[in-house]
Amino acid sequence: MNPAENSVAFGAPGIEPRWTSSAKEGVGTAYHTSCRVWFTLSHGILNEIYYPHVDRPNTRDFQFLISDGETFCHEEKRDLIHAVDYPKRDCLFYRLTNSEPQGRYRLIKHVLTDPHLSVLLVRTRVEVLDESLHGKLRLYALLAPHIAGCGADNSGWCSEIGGVKLLHAQRESVYLLMACSVGFCRRSVGYVGFSDGWQDLMQDFKMDWQFGTAQRGNIALTGEIDVRQSNEFTIAIAFGRSYQSAATKLFQSLAEPFETHCRGYVRQWQRSVVDPKFDFSNDTSDDGGMYRLSRCVLLAHEDKVFQGALVASMSIPWGETKGDNDLGGYHLVWTRDLVQSATALLATGQTSTPLRALTWLAGIQRPDGTFPQNSWINGAAYWSARDDCPCRGPTGSPRSGDGPRTMGRKRRLLTFDTCNSDCRSCLHGGMG
């Protein structure tokens, strides 16, 4: 079976969608607010990609499948040995090295976002170390869209602009486009569990299906990269509110060399260091690396439109078992976690982010001084519980330098704390 690219995939709507592991190895985004894409990493691959806000995931995962066309097809996250490195100081820039257990080949990926556009970039080099695989190894990009926070009701197509072959997914008003700097030699869209690229390749280690359309289901996009022609390339995944918007960002980003994007991305993050004295290079066994990386991770969790809204984590706990009916997870603003993040950043000498966090909290504070236990970044409460633990009081005691509004907010919270000082969630170690 070798359907043409204009044919419709079978197996609609696919299996019931699930999310992915919350055991993250990295998170990242450009420091500039014009880039509204965030990414997460685990098991050597990309997981959720968030757009246009830090509480809105749009993918389950993105990885490569590797085959010799005859005897094996390997899946990056399950079959290879993973290593993650941080090539630049004070920056959320990652190098992922995924090696075949027998040492026959490895993939080296550098992951970042465009410094100013909502585009994720993955610079990839394929190193074939076993002579018997030269000219035989094949590589396939596999992306599972979960557009606008849902795995169901996604639609995908093979499309083309100016001779450039693209893979395209859409749900509601969010559009995703994926391209390769050296082009895809084959493409397909299919329903997960039936006609997706993973099912195709695991049958006979070859890409036999080339479906052009899969609508309103749990879908996957697959594109083959001819590594025999070039073993180094860039995958770009762009987002927009229309097909044209996403396409414009995609082509603008691919028009610049990856190294140019890398310099801009790193420079942005390194400029975020507000006080070089907070470095700890001479005080820790890792040259202060963990401290500096942790500071960057905290900064990355702030939304770029609803500034001051820091989500607890870009992850969905037990994601492998969670579907579309559980929309929350940790990519919410948990009042307790926001306070801890802002306080930690304050301890590093960072003052602007904690001030924005306090201002954001003021906007959702209730008349009795309490806050929702967790909220979306727009302030809408997710759970109905309140976060009223006095041990987590984010505003502290009134001070003489506080303005009238700040004084009023603090007094309301302290009044509530005084009347409700039996904090059962703290006494019992609960979630609040």
C-alpha cells in the first residue's frame, strides 16, 4: 500500500489521546517577549511546545525514528541512550546526544527558539559510526500535535509553499507548520494507533504510507529527511493565529543561519543577569552551574502577555495516563508556587519579576484577602479551593514604604490569616 499524498488517512479518529511524561530534563524559551513559544524536554526528545501562552500546550512530543530500511526501526525516546548538556552559561540552550546502544550511530541536537519569533528550532547532526550503515540509515521526524491543549479534534495536511514541502496541523485558531532546512523527501499525516508514521515504520522498517490529510482526530505528522544528501539540518516548528502567519514566521526564521539565532538567543539570556555577584562560581562544586540554571528555569515560567503570572511547571503530572478531560496539571499559576518562585528570584537580586508577580496576584485577590489555589494565567480559577495558608502569605507585613493600595491588600490578607490561623494543609503536609 503506497497511497498518494492527496489521499485521506484511515483509522479516524485514532486512539484516545494521552499526554506525556512529566519527568522533564529541560525547559526553554527566548527571553524576549516577542517569542511566545516555550518547550520542554525529557528522554532525549521534545515534549510539550507551549503557544501563545505558558499555560497552553500544543504538542505531545516530537522525536526522530531511525531505520536501516531492513532490520530495525529505533525510536529516540525508547531505544537510544540519552545525554543532555548546557553548552552556554546563564542560558536555557540545550545539546541532546542520543546514541544507539551498540555505538552504530548517534544524533546530536541543539534546541532553542527563534529569539524574536514564535518558532522552535532543532539543529540536528546525524553521525553514522558503523560503516555498514553508511548510505542505508534513514531518518523520520514524528510530531504529535495536541493543538490548543487537546489531543482530539486535530487536523493535519501535507502542504507546499513555493516548492517547499511542509507539514501542517490546526485546531481552533492555532496553526502549526513544520519544515526542514534540507526539505522532506516524503511526508504523511495519519491517525495515531492506525495510520501514523510510527505504525507504518514498525511494520517493515520502511515508510510506505504517504497520506495527505487526516482531519478531526488524534493525529501525527511524519516527514522523511534524506540524511544521505545532508547529515546536518534544522527542523523548524512555527505557530500562528493563521496559516499565513505561521508560514511567514517559519520562512523568516529558516532564512537566517541557526548560528545567528543561537547568538541572539544566548545574548538575551545572558543580559538577564542583573547582578554578577550572585554567581557562586567559587562557592560550589559545579562552578555555580546548578544555581544559574535554576534561576533561568524560574524566569522561563513567566507568561509574556500576562506578565507576572508564573506557572508552577510546564508539565502534566502522570501525563501518560491523562487525556483531554484533565486540562490542568502543573501548567497553572499555583499561588503557593508563584510566591516561592518570586521569593527565590528576589534572593538572586532579581526585582522586576517578583514585582510583576505581586501585581498579578493583586489582580486576582479576593475581598477577604485570599487567592485561588490555582488559576489560568488570565486569572480564572481552575480549582474552587482557596490558597489561604498564612505560611504562604505572598505580600508580607505592611511597611512604611508601601503605597496605599499595597497596604490595603496586605492588611486584608493579614486579617484573614489572623482569623484562620489553623493551617491544616501545612499541619498535614497537604497540597493546600
